[in-house]
Amino acid sequence: DYVTRQVFYPSKDGTKIPMFIIRKAGMEQEENKPCMLYGYGGFMISLLPAFSASWVVFLKEFGGTVAIANIRGGDEYGEEWHNQGIIAKKQNCFDDFQYAAQYLIEDRITSPEKLAIMGGSNGGLLVAACANQAPHLFRCVVARVGVLDVLKFHKYGVGAAWKSDYGDPDKAEDYQHIKRYSPVHNVFDPDDKKIGYPAVLITTADHDDRVSPLHSFKYAAELQHKAGKSPYQKQPLCIRIETKAGHGAGKPTSKVIEENADIYAFLYKTLDQ
């Protein structure tokens, strides 16, 4: 019933980035169809083909497309691919993801009004940074347990272990790179840009000891403070805080179902399904 194809699209610097596109067999290219773009781009983690029950919901019940961008920072092409998306080159990850969105739009697979992006942990950083940098490309953003205060990530919990990808904010050179993309520190005022944020759903858990919920709290507060009062902000800016849960691994099935139900209800509403 469904087919997966792989495409290669050019990023900002011309690098060819692979992306899997999953949709119903025989579906025509229609700009008014919803699309979910997913990415990670970090810590030498590859996004490999796998089954996801929640993506089946998006494919079947939304009649949509799921796109998985294998952006730099992962391990899809080895150590050099990873190195092209870390520290001083971290912006490559965000460029790769934004150019994936542009490809989907230009190929008439979807439109900005129907494009949702989702990522978790380092992927939460990815989608939040892209929401700050290119809000015109997306209708809705789901940032799950994201690393969102990148200037202080090393001061919370196990965060110091992530310097391999983000660098050390206590070093002047790394600080300069990080401050350009750290989501908490780059929230814009819609009154200045004359454009509002897409619909944003931030998810976290009160006992997350890997990525402290402080990251999500700070980003939500900045969004609501700077964008919430603007007449240009038409879409909701929300945070969902799970209780008695952590980063995700080992979460009871009941909580997984409840969280995904909330996320997909949010997507259904904001994508005007």
C-alpha cells in the first residue's frame, strides 16, 4: 500500500543530502497534502529504515507523506559526514534540513501550509533552530525533549558529554558559533520580521535526567514572551510536560500512547486536516 523512495537533494553548499520519502502508492503530487519532515543530525547516529506505528497514523489517517532527511552530523557516510555537522559546522545540519523542506515544496509534495517538522533530543534542537531561522517554510514544529539552551547545556546533568558535537561554550571560539543558533538565544520578535512563528509544540518530562526540562521551559518562555503578544503570531505556542517520566526510553506504553495522541491531535488541528 505504501512505497519508499530515496532522493538526493542539494544543500546550501551544494552537498548532496539523502532523504527517504514514504507515501501511499500511486499518490499524486499535490501541494495541499500534509507532510512530516523528520531529522536528527548528530552524535554519529544514522536514521535507518524502521517501522513506526505513529508514522503509519500520519500516512493513513492524514493521507500524508513522511520524509526522513539523513542530514550531516549523523553516521550515514562515516566520520567525515559526522564532522561536517558539528561544532563550527553545526549550521550545516540546519541548512541541510531547511533545504530538505525546500525540496519537498519545490517538488510539489507539500506546501509550507502543510509541512510539519519533528525531532527529538538533538533533533529537538534541530527543529527549534529551523523554526527560528526559517519560519516561512513550516506550518508546525514539534520539538521533543530538545537541547535548546546550547550556551549552558554543559551545566545541566550529563550535558558535558555532548561537547563532541556542540563544542565548549566556555571557550570563546565555540561560544561564538553556538550563540548564532542556540534556540533559546535566537527567538525573534515577529514585529521585527513581520512574520509569526509556525505552530509550536514543545514536549518534555519533569524527570528527564538526560536533557533537563529547563531547556524546554526556557524556550517556551522565550517564545511566549517575545512572540505571544505579537499581532503577527497567529499560531499556538505550546508546551506539554509529562509527569513521572524521563527522556523517553523505558516510558510505559500508556504514556507513549497518551503523548502521541496529543502530538497527532496537535498536528491534525494545526495542519487544518
